[in-house]
Amino acid sequence: MKTHTGDRYAEAFRALRSRGEGAFVPFLVLGDPDLATSARLLDALVLGGADAVELGIPFSDPIADGPTIQAAALRALGAGVRPVDALELVEGFRARHPRVPVGLLVYANLVEHAGRERFYGACAGAGVDSVLVADVPAFEARPFAAAARASGIAPVLIAPPNATSATLDRIAELGGAYTYCVARRGVTGVRDRLELDAGPLFGELERRGAPPPLVGFGISRSEHVREALAAGAAGAICGSAVVERVGRNVGAPERAVAEVRELVQRMKSATS
């Protein structure tokens, strides 16, 4: 596993291994449904037992995401949340939770609009540990990875279930923090059954020395977490199921915070 100085992910994975646990990483869209509620929801993730957090900067066309996360992005944008506001939320979170790894999931347009060096520098200044650019495939990732590492940010790459040997080699070479393994083809969303088809991928990544595999896309129940870990993943990422709790409680922040915390607790309990 590639690490760099002060790598919170490396520390988290070491601690998890020592306890015989897998990682649970919940996802939220920053600023959804508003800045004040979003800050409380971020704290709820940690209070629920999250081992790390993955956060999205609101974007108008999140092509890898299903309707639940798209709606969250639109709510945040409708509340006037800008990238600078999103990073201020991260900065506040980092001050309150200095040891929790923070990853961003963004789209290339946001990175390029700001300029790569400026974008990653701002992320580093806010306390971000990793950045996944969702619409940049591994064969186009080198300049993004270089700019990220120049600012001390770990570049996270996506490994699809049908990844070629060349793609896996590139992921092992360029990736940091963890490898985002797609559980199935399609976009993010809640599913009754995980239908994991990434199992053989984990061994190939390990053989190449790639960062630990975390499974995303379709993780919405505790049994999905158990299935991912049993297949060899180091952990699981859950987005739509968490964001859904926020969406159905807009205007009721206390209930949103309580439901998000309860879900994270339940999902984390499946990692040991």
C-alpha cells in the first residue's frame, strides 16, 4: 500500500486490522440540505462509528450517481452552496475530528475549472486526505494524480469489475489511500441485493500492491457489508442509503441526524 507522511488512511487500516474489522465509509453531499444541517450530519457519521468519510462537492451533472445523490447535489446547489463553502465544511470537520480520514468524490469539471494545482492545494488546506475524480478513468488519471500528490493528497482510482490488466497496473501505480471497487455496473443507488461481481478483482489488486479495496455502488444494507468483506474487500462505502435519510427528512434536521447516525451504527456493526 502506498502511503505518505501523516496518512490517516494507513493509520485507520492498521487499527482496523489489529481489531479484526473491516472499514465502513459513509458518503454525504456537502451542503445538503444546507450548510448548518450538513455540518451536523458530518458529525453524525463519526458518532455512528464511521472509519472514514467520503464527501461530494455539489455538482450539477454527477454522471456516476443515481437519482438519490443527484437530488442531494441539487438541494445543496439550490441552497447556494459553492465549492469554497463545501471546503469550509471540511475544514470545520477536520478541526473537530483530526484523525478521521476525509475523501472527496468530485468531477473533472470542478478540478479543471479551478485549475488542478489550485484545486488540490485548496483541498489540502481544508484537511482533505484523498480525492477521487469520478469521471476520469485510470488511463487519463496521471496528470490528476501528479497534481494531487504534489499537494499531499492521495489520488483514489476506480477499479471496475471488468478492469483489464493494464488498468489494474495503472491503478496500482498511481492510486493512493484506497481503491474504489465498483460492486456492479451502472450508477450509484440502493439495491435489495448486492450482486457483487468484483470478487476476483481484489486478489488482482493485492498481487499488484494496489491500495486496499473498498467496495461501493449498491451498498445499502448490513448484509451487503458482510458480503463485501467475505469476498475479500477491506471495507465498504455507502452513499445512496445515507443520502436517502437526508432527503426524506428535509426540514427536520433532528430526525435526519438521528437516522443517519443509526444507519451508520448498523452498517459499521457488520464489519467485525
